[in-house]
Amino acid sequence: MSCCARFDGRLSDLSDTGLKIKRGGQVWPSLLWLVDLKQYTGIRLNALLDPMHLLIPAAGSGKRMGAAVNKLLLPLLGQPILAWTLQAADQASSIEWIGILSQPGDWPAIEQILAAMDLSTPVQLLQGGATRQESVYRGVEYLYNLGTVERVLIHDGARCLATPKLFDRCSAALQQVDGLIAGIPVKDTIKVAEAGPKGIQIQSTPERSRLWAAQTPQGFRLSMLWQAHREALAQGWQVTDDAALFEKLGWPVYIVEGEESNLKLTTPLDVLLAAQILQQRLGPAR
Ligand code: C5P
């Protein structure tokens, strides 16, 4: 069953192709036809939608992966992890520009990846920061200073399994709201816990039906995201995703149906799982 069926009976009709944004229990299918138009007509989606700029934070390390290099440069089924992410973004009809936030030390390796790929979307390397938040700040600052960009999608380089369709679904939804994330309903029961006298002690169990696992892409009206990042800097807020800044400011952020396979590659086990998933998508020949 579709993950969002609980919100609106109409969703069963939209389960494969639909744009599903939850807003106070309502689902908006209004851009559905735009998302799928290309499939039927071959029309590039960005001829119909505002062209979308995509920032890819890729300036992390390989620490939790146990690697000496940036984990996005590690091989996955014949090409670096970052190449898979770029390939999906490039195949998304709505994306017309990609900025990769990265450490200058990684630029030669990333340029080599780009040279081998022959992407149709223009790509720019931008300097990342010491944290993901700082990397995104720099990307948003760059785009804001251009003075022409309305909306931006942000997608972690480490989520290399996101499909082009997911990018397009987020781009389409961003025509109607100022903030959104891809997300999926949480399957596990989640406990809130902290250190107690005899170990980690549970404090509470949030109701699972209200819990969503946040993914990327996340999308925002650029001027608002810039304002939120400036405020975060001034207030010393530290967050792990950009939606959290909007939430702190009381600005609405909506959820677009994500993908269960849209894993964030963090540990070696994630790489094994990703290889399996990609192998299955590509078929046995590769
Ligand atoms: O480490 P983690 O996987 O949670 O990071 C999420 C994304 O943020 C990754 O794609 C990583 O490359 C990126 N990142 C960044 N700048 C940093 C740290 C992480 O762009 N300083």
C-alpha cells in the first residue's frame, strides 16, 4: 500500500506517479500531470516548470565509513558514489544546474569523475565548509548572490540511490510551497532516551503514525533559506538538515513522498545494500 494512503483515500489512484504532499491531512495532486507529462510526450519538464538549481553537499569525510578519503569518492559498482548521485540528478528533467559543495582537496578527483561522465547539466564546484550546515550555507550564499535564482533543491551526495523521478517530484511540488522535504513514514518504534543511573533510559515513545524519516532532496524558496541560514549563524543554531531551520522559524515545511531505497550511505553495510539495489535496477549484465 502507498505510504500516504492513510491521509487520503484518493491516493490509492496516485500511488505510482503521484505527487503527494501532506498538508493538514490533505494531499495535493495538482501538479501530477506536469510530473508525468514528459513520460507521455517527451517534453522536458523544465520547459514547463521554473528551472531548478540543485546543491549537492559533498564536502564530508569518510570517517564513519572507516575510509581515509571522502566516502563519496569510494567505488560503488564500477563508479564513485558521487557519480551515481550526479547521474540521477542529471537525468531529472527539472534540474538545470548543479553545484557541488566540496573540499578543494577533492576537486581533482571530482573533476575526473565529471570528465568521465559527460553530463548534460552544467556543474559547478563550490567550496564546502566544516559542517554540512556550513557547506549548504556557502552554496545558498553563492546562489543568492547571483540574484536570479528563485528556488533551490538540496540533495546529499551520500544519497546516491535517489531516482530522477524523486528530483522531479520535489521540483514540481516546490512550485506550490516554500519548503519541503522528501520523507517516508517510520517503520520502527522510536524511543526517546537519555543516560540514566543504570544505563540508557527510555523517556518516552512518540506515536509512530506521526513520525517521518527525513530524506533529501529538500527544497526551499531561496530568499527564505538564505534568511534562515543567516539567522542560524547569528543565533548559533546547529542543525542536521535545512528543514530544521525553517521549523525553528515557524515556517511551514511539507513532506513529499520519498523513496524507501533512498538510503544515505554512512557505513560499509550501506554500501553493500546500495550495490545490491543498483545491481537489481541495472539487471544482471553489469
Ligand atoms: O556525514 P553525512 O553523510 O551525514 O553528511 C551528509 C552529506 O553532507 C554528505 O553528502 C556529505 O558529503 C555532506 N557534508 C558536507 N560538508 C561537510 C560534512 C558533510 O557537504 N562538512
